Amino acid sequence: MKKIGGIVLILVVLGTSGSLIFNYLGGNRPIELSLVTKSPDTLTGQTFRGIPLDKNLEELFQTIQGVQKLHPGTLLHTIYYVEPAGKLDTLEVFVGINLPFGTADLAVKKWSETRYILAKITGNKWIMPSPETIKEKIQDYAKANNLMLSGYYIDKIVSETEVHVLAPIR
């Protein structure tokens, strides 16, 4: 009987500790949703198509981060056109920064939409909600407010603990 009581006590302590750590890291923070009446920022970057393990993807991120360092105040953005289900599945992603002009090797992405749903997610990067959870919340917000989404989701990396997802509205 003492063994069972000890095991239960250990499980309670582990569960409570895990819950406290999860909350401390921001695990229960809600996704803040709002409607913004302006076009998403113009982006300058490049599109990659391949598998997540391809070194060209890493090189693209490094290139864009190098351009970002030359333009203080800009933030890294990604748009996943095709999200991979696994490490060897094809993905297609645009990687860029909020810069209104292009360069010789970087394309400019402008938006015709004049409104977007903004989802603010804060917390430790290890416990942030999944992209599917965020998309679901955005879609529910759009439905509740009779808004038609364009189908694009722009991830704006504000910091290691804050990500904004912009969903342009048609």
C-alpha cells in the first residue's frame, strides 16, 4: 500500500510541476485575434520549393537574415504555400522581410487586400500552439464575423516569444 501511495504522490508532484512550468512558459495564454484595416506589409524575399532538410532552405533563411541586418527594424516573415507533413515531404515557402523594395535577387510581394485578421501568439517557442490550431482560430473568427479569407497565412516573427499570423481578407 505504501508503494502505491508513493507512486501517486510522485505522479501528483510531477503533474503539478509540469503544469506550473507549462503555465510559466505561457502555455495557457490565449491567441489574441483582431481585425486590422490596412494591407499587410510589402515583403521582399524569395520562394523555396523542396524538402525541409535541403541545405538551400537553410541558406535562404541565412540570406534573408543577412538582408534583415542591413535594414534595422525589419522582421522575418514566412508564407507556407505547401506545408510538409514530414521531413521528406515537399514544402513551398516564401521567406522575406517587410521591405517595400526588392533587390536584384529578391522578389517583392505586395497585397491587394486592405484588411487582415491578426493573431498574436506569445509564449515560449516550445509550447506555442500548432499552425493548425492557429489557422482554426482565425477561420472561426472569420466565420463569426462574416469575413472571407484569401487563403494565405503570413507568419511574422516578432521575437523568440512572439509570433503574429496575418490572414488577409478578400
